[in-house]
Amino acid sequence: MTTNRTFTMIKPDAVENGYIGKILDMITEAGFEIKAMKYTRLSQKQAEDFYAVHAERPFYGELVSYMTSGPIVAAILEKDNAVADFRTLIGATDPSEAAEGTVRKAYAESKGRNAVHGSDSDENADIEGKFHFAFEEIH
Ligand code: UDP
Ligand code: MG
């Protein structure tokens, strides 16, 4: 299944540091169209469920507490080749390894507090988008 859509979150560190506008600008300048968007804060259960795939990893507890520490911006984005192109735009998980010109290189604090989420497959983009948005909220 190829939907040409991906799911993103501007994470609590980037919101706290005042980078919402700058990150959205990079995203739209790169050709992504916003299909759904909300400013919200994850509950403990939402963060645990969203990152359930990482439940056995040593950083899981820290990740959940960070992702619930403040508001986020959640969005569904559309573009040809959305998942792969968005991963290229955001850069490596660890900003010290992220390429010049990427969102994480510019705005992430650390490997944990790394400014943005990007889906890793079309299947997960669909699951993650539906996790955050009702059908009527996608335009
Ligand atoms: N993470 C972390 N330490 C690690 C790896 C990941 O704190 O060693 C956090 C980080 O916020 C990352 C998220 O867990 O964005 C999900 O990890 P993943 O490997 O899926 O990285 P991503 O797909 O976000 O680049
Ligand atoms: Mg991932």
C-alpha cells in the first residue's frame, strides 16, 4: 500500500524551544501538504501505546516521560514518496549524525530530545495518522 502520506510530531523540546513555525516552514518548503494538524499533549497511555514497539528498549521510560512533558504538534503530511522524503528531511535520530540542512541538525537537542517524529513505513504512517486523527479531521 502506498498512500503518499506520512505522520509527524513536532516534539516537546522543539515546541518548548519555539521552533514550531520554523519546522513547519521547512516542511512546507520541502513540498509537503498538510492534511491534518493539531496542537495537543499526549497522555501517559497515548505515549506508551504510540511507542509500544520500543517497550523493551532501555530508553522507553525516558522516551514516554519526555513525550508527555509538554505539548506537541501532530500532523499528517502528503507528498510523493512522503515517508522516505520526510525521513531525509528530518535526518538521523541522533542530531550529531544528522546531515546539514535537516530539521534535527538545525533544531534537535539530543538523540532523545530530537525535535521531530517521522513514520518509518507507509503502514506505520497509516496506523500513526489514525491513532491521532479521526476521519473528519483529515482534509
Ligand atoms: N530514542 C532515544 N534513544 C535512543 C534511540 C531512540 O531516546 O537510543 C528516542 C528518540 O526520541 C527517537 C525515538 O526514541 O526519536 C524513537 O526511536 P527510533 O529508533 O524509532 O528513531 P526515529 O525513527 O525517531 O529516528
Ligand atoms: Mg522510528
